[in-house]
Amino acid sequence: MSKPLFKIREAGKYGFMDAMGEVVIEPQYVEAEDFYNGFSRVRFNDRTVPLDQMGRLLLRHVFHHVGLFEEGLAKVQLVQKWGYLDERGRLAIPIQFDDAGDFSEGLAPVCMDGSFGYVGADGHFAIAPKFDWAGEFQGGLAPVTEGDSSGYVDRNGEYVIDPLFDECQPFQGDVAVIVRQGRWGLVDKSGKLLLKPQFDLLTDYSNGEFFDGMAVAVQGSKYGFVNTAGEVVIPPQYDFAGDFGEGLALVEDNGKFGFIDKMGVQAIKPGFADAGVFSEGMAQVKYHHDQWGFMDTTGRLLIQPMFDAVLPFRDGLAWVSVGGKWGYVNGWGDWVWRER
């Protein structure tokens, strides 16, 4: 398993360090993304190029767009067409598609001559193009659209859940989000309606996305939660709600932030100016003097509020910023690395 790397910044250039604060890839790029599945994407000669954990650029080919690696392949665009790149920088599937999605469960949705189908890693069609849209396979099923109706097909391209919905999203475990008349609900893999479409679809929001077995549900201006059984466990009642993490979720009530458990019971009393999601036993919290710190799941402050901006803990470290300078701290609040 590859070791985690963390993005750092020096003199406006980006590179990467390890969890001990040792620089692994010297800051040299004007843009860089966090590593995902063994690769970052950096800006090089005004192009986005994959970068591996050894600091090597995949430069055999240059593309207008490079996607994220999934199952060893990344979608790439050249002019108006798409293909797939492998982890050695070779063109694994030639540029030929009008559109392309990520690989999942050995198949990727692609569009050719205006219709969507699915190709395998060898580039051959496993499901012939016949849909108006197609999404990723999860749990053996994939959402597809024909005309104005959407449903789910199996790996043979046959409908398992009839196209009875306006929109369908890929399965998350045993449940999936479906949409009717601008509202979302849930179905299981047999097509049984677990939750009647009733919650608002918000723009640029992860509608119905489950975290820790719970999904935020919005009605009007109020936020609540549903579980994977389709039960409205916590009816919409909060001014805002964040995703669950480690059994707790952020909620806002009358301008104050606190945390509830999965039964809706108040676990940490609302009293913060802002807060984040629990990760690795801690959540970021903001106090009235506009500084961020970190607390544990009992509400006990572990790292004093001294930062202007923070991100959740990941692989033992948290990104922080003070006076416009980047840094990383460990779980004790000790500095592991600071921008000069």
C-alpha cells in the first residue's frame, strides 16, 4: 500500500511531503491536486498531467483533459474525442468516443455516435451503445436513460429496474437515489421504493449521498437525515446539517453549531460559530474570535483555536493556515511542517 502524501506550498509553487514532514516532491508546480489512487494531477506547460508518487510525470501523450485514475485507467480528451490512459502513460483505449465516464466494476460508460454503451478495459463494447445516457456500475447495476425515463440495467444491458424515473444515480451499497418531479427518494436493488421521492434537489449539492449510513435530506429550508433503509430517522428541522462522520453530524440551530447522534439526540450542545465533520476522532470547530481548533467526540477541546482555516484530519495530519501560510499539525497540535 502506498504511503500518504500531503500537498505543500513554497513561494507559490506546489509539491508534496510525507507524514513525517519530509519533502518527497519538491515544490515546483503552479497547480497541483491531492493524490488519488496513486496519482496527482499537476499543471505542466499549461496542461494537466498525471504525476505518480515518485514524482514522475506521465508525458508520453498530451491531452486537453485528464480524468482521475479508476481501476488503473483514466479518461482523457483530445480535441472533441475521448479515450483512456493507463498508469504507465500509454493510450490503453484509443481516442474515439464522444463522451466517457470512469471505470467501475470493469466497465465504463461511453458515448459513440450519440448513444451510450459500456466498454471493458480492452476497449471493446460489452454493452452496445443504445442509451441516451449511462452512469457507472455499482453492485452489478448501472443507471441509464432512454428518452425521458431512467432505470437500471445489469451487465448484459438488460433492465433489472424498469425505467420509471426522471433520473437515477449509481447505487450506494444496496440503495440508490431516484428522482421524480424534482424530488429524490430511494430504491433497493429489487426496484422496491424504499423512500417516496419527497426531498429537495439542491444545485451543486450531494443530494442523497450517504456518509456513515446517513444522508442529509432537505425540505424547504430545513435539514434532516434518512438512513439506508429509507427511514426518515431525523425529520428536517435544522437550519443546516453536515454529513455524518464517526457517528455524529454537524447541525445548526438558531445560528449556533453543535452535533447530534444517529437518533437525533444532541451529543455536543450548539455553541460554536462553525464546525466541520468528525474524522480520526476529531472535528474542526470555530469560536467567536474567528479562530479554528479541534475537539474530540465528547466536545473536549484537544487543539486550541489558533488557526485561520483548517481541513479535517487525514492520515494523521490536518492542513491548517495561519496568516496566509500553510502548515500541517498532528493529533497533539504539534507542527509537522510549516510554509516558510
